Amino acid sequence: MAPDRRTFLQLAGGVWLIPGVSPAWEVRELVRGGGLGRVVFCRASAGHAGWLRFLLDGATPVCERIAGDELVLCGTDATLVVNRYGYRRFA
């Protein structure tokens, strides 16, 4: 029996959270390790806003909703842009 579309999407989404397989863990370690400094502001699309709790270790900064499909974290030392293609850090 072939899995339905919902099961497939849940499995594919879960792969994004496997340590060592996904850039999500690299981004999380970068943010929590102080690579951005203190995160003071963010801009997030509706689809990416849910990832803030996973990435940040503490209080959520002021966050502005945007139409684009990305998450932008502005820290005191650098800015991080995360989208479906990966991430970029601007110092």
C-alpha cells in the first residue's frame, strides 16, 4: 500500500529536523552559539515564523511579518537570511 500525500509530506518535513542531514541544525547552532550576537529583530513570512521557537533559545524578538518566503534574523553582530534554498550570513 502506497502512503498517501499527507504521510509523505510529514515524512519529508521530518527529514528537515534530522541532525546532520539538514541545514536547520547548522542555523540553530549558529544562532544559539552567538554567531549573530543578540537577536533583536526579525522579519518572517507566515510559513517561517513557526521556526523561531526552534532556532532561538529564549525570548522571541520583535518580529515583522513579510510577504516573501524567508526568515530574516537581525542580530547585534550579523544578519541571517534563511529560505528554502539554505541560509546566508551577513556580518
